[in-house]
Amino acid sequence: MRSGRGRRGLTHPAASPRGFRGSFRTDPDTLAAYSGAAGPFRIAPTAVAVPADADDVQSLVEWAAREGTPIIPRGAATGMPAGNVGPWLAVDLMPGLGRVESVDPEQGTIRCGAGAVAAAVARAAATAGFVLPCLPSSAERCTIGGMAANNAAGARSFRHGATREWVTGLDVVWADGTRSVIGGGAEPPARMRALAADLTARLGDVRGRGWPLVRKNSSGYALDRFLPACDPVHLMVGSEGTLGTIVGATLRLMRTPAERAVILVGLPSLDAIPEAAAIATEVGASACELFGRRLVEMAGLAVDPLARDAAEGAAALVLIELEGEADQVISGLARVRRWTAAGGLGSVEATDDERRARLWEVRHAASPLIARAAERGRRSSQFIEDSVVPVGAVPDYLRGLDDILERAATEAVVFGHAGDGNIHVNPLVDVRTPGWRDRVRTILEETVALVAGLGGTLSGEHGDGRVRAPFLDRIWSPELMAAFRDVKARMDPAGLMNPGVILPLPGQDPLAGMWPGS
């Protein structure tokens, strides 16, 4: 088998692997089609493989291990921080691994391939009276494998947690081409048992080693969940294809709530956000979402007949969702009403399906609104969009972010998960002006410093990708960074699994491949 010498001593494929049943292409049109994803980065692969099924993935990885060819697993390419693009072999897991099995009603679980679209899994669950609470807003497009790889989450993570909490088992092809099922009572692989024992002996409880004290984290490797019991599922979820390739998953489901209600509340200042989160926690809310002032303006909510009673004059909005039995929802709404009345806060309630859907659409339509409203030449760019800080620090984070953006003469749309302290920031970058890339770099570096100073982490649900990897040592202590490197070295000693993601390659530029002219 021929191979071409690639970057940093790694090799690139020059021909299709013998015995591979899927498609393998190197033509320019295919490479261009796989060079981008949902984020603002474009990096052309050197070849694209589309495996026919999970066995074909294993055959491909075995070949890649022999040849020294790095691979980049891809699902629906909805990831934003460039974890699914790179200058090596792109492996499209979506077409051949899209199976969705029937729900096991007794166990409350469902099995599916890594390429299964999340919404298709949710529809299968719904037919049996179940829901998958961790669905992100991209559920109609993203895949289960991508969700597991990034530890994705959605609005209801406030109560129900991210993807990690709902994965009970994974079918994984490891870096050497071997394959095993982890979780579900199976014995962890020997290398993971040895890794867990060594790290536990060295670190003890990692939460005392500078682990960020935040409600959500999809940055680094989840040692806080992997250790000391050696739970391999927790380590693999959120590993972004850097330790192995997920080809299948078993997911835990939840019974569909009997009732739901939504209340939209206008906040007089950013300082009211922690109080709103505390009220949402008290009533057991499933979601506590934030809409920043710019998004409120772009959506025209202050004049919208449905939302204006909450939005008019508000510095920000929070959307609180309650779910459960009817009496739970009623009592929760009553408590939120007492809070809004005491503070003189404007609010709008929705208990019927149509009105609830309309209020949720504000959250779900954030990205299309940004795309439509941004003036020509300004691009919404997700390079600082996923940080998490302690909930009490959210006002300081938002004010610090305003200062950073003002110095850079750049506007941004802000929304996200107020109750989790997980804030999505979409700067609107004017790429027509000279020096735009330098401004982006300054915004990125200053935001990382702000997050670190507030005790936060760089990703709550999208992963580190290539853009955040060079900054992990600003967040994590030297001993935790050393532990992350040990994880990578033990699970992927040749460094062929998605190089440059989570742990950077030497000299890695976080903005490599950022449009235009990259």
C-alpha cells in the first residue's frame, strides 16, 4: 500500500485500503465538500472514506494504524470548534451507521449506530412514550455519535444533564483497530483499568487538583467521572474521536413528562441572572435559558405581541421551563409568579403547546436570526461561543465580555444556558476591514483569560476541537494537563486519532483554517 509522507511525520493516504467496502475518494470536489463544518473553519482533508458499516470502520482503522494515517471521524458536521475537520483522512460515519433499533421499554433504553440522526432516535423513543432529554438544538441534523463525542447538551441539561448522563454503553473501534463494547456491565479494557489505577494513585480526587467548579464541562478528558472507578463510558464521551471511534451507542431514556409550561421573564440587569437560576433550581425547572439584549433586539421581542410584556425594557430575558405531573407544574409556576411579582418583573406564561412552541422558537431560531440580521460582510463566528463559568460569575463574565468586544469594535449575539453558566457568544466579525483576524485573535485570547480568571472552562457542550486545544493549559493545572497527555498516550500511542483536538500539536494555531483567505 502506498502512502505519502505528511505533516509532522504522519502519513497521508494515497490509495484506497484493500478490502474496504465503502467509498474512498481523493477528488478535489469531494475534498472541498468535506473541508468545512458548522463553525467558521475550513481545512481540506487529503482523502474521504465513507465506511459501509461498523465492520468497515474497523477495517479502515486497522489499515490506518498500519499505514500511520491519521483519521478524523465525522458525523453530520454540526460541530463548531474544528474538531471534525483537518488535513488528514476524513471518515464519514453517517451513511453507513444510521440504524435505529426499537426501544426496550422494560430497560428504558434504545440502541443505535453512531451515524443515527438524533431527531430520528427521539422520534423512535416518542413512539414508545419516552424522550431523550439531552437533545441539542441541532437535533434534526446532528448524529448520536457526534453527541457522544462532544458530550453535547441542549436546553434541558439544566435538570437532566448532558449526553454523558444518558449513555449506558458504547461500541468503539480503538486506535489499533481492535473493537469492543464498553459499559453495560462489561469489563473495562485492560489498558483503561491500568490507566485508571495509575492516575488514581498519582492524583487522588482530581476535583482537589484545580478542576473547574462548574455545572457543565466538555473540555479536556472527563477524569472526574472516569476515576477512580474506571468507568470507560465517561472517558470516551467527550473525547472527540481522539481515543477511539464510536460506531454505536446504547442510550437511557426518560418517560415523557405529563405536563410542561414555560415562563419568559424580563430581567432589569445582568445581576439578576444568578437569582433567576436559583429560582429555577428551587422549582426543579428543566431549562433556564438566557437571551441577551442584542438577540432580543434582533428578534424584535420588545414589540412581539407574545413576548413584549416580558421583553420591553429588559436588559436580558430568561426562559424557565417546568415539567412533570400537573400539580408539580402548577406549584412551580406559582412560585415563579411570586418571584416576578415581588421584583416587578415582566413575564409571559405559556402552558398550551402552541404558545410554548412559539416562546421556544426564540431560542431555537437564534442562529438563523444571526445569519439574516448580520449586515453584509459581517459573519457570525463561533470561536468563543461555548465557555462556562460558575453561575454566580455570569454577570461578571458578560460585562467582561462586553468590554473585550467593545475594545475590538465588534458586536456579538449572546444567548445560552443561564442556569448552567454556559453562555453562547457569536461575534459578528466584519471581514471587510483590515486586521480582522488580529481582532479575532485578541478577542479569543482575552476571553480565555477572562474565563480562567472566573474559574470557568472553555466548553460546556461543543468540545475543545482545534480552536480551544492550544488554550487548555490556561484553564487546567500542569498536573491535570500531564494526566490528559497520559490518557492520550496510553489510548492512542501513535497519535493517529484526530490529532490536534483536545491536546494541540506543536505550534498549533487556534485560528488555522478560519475564513476567509485561510
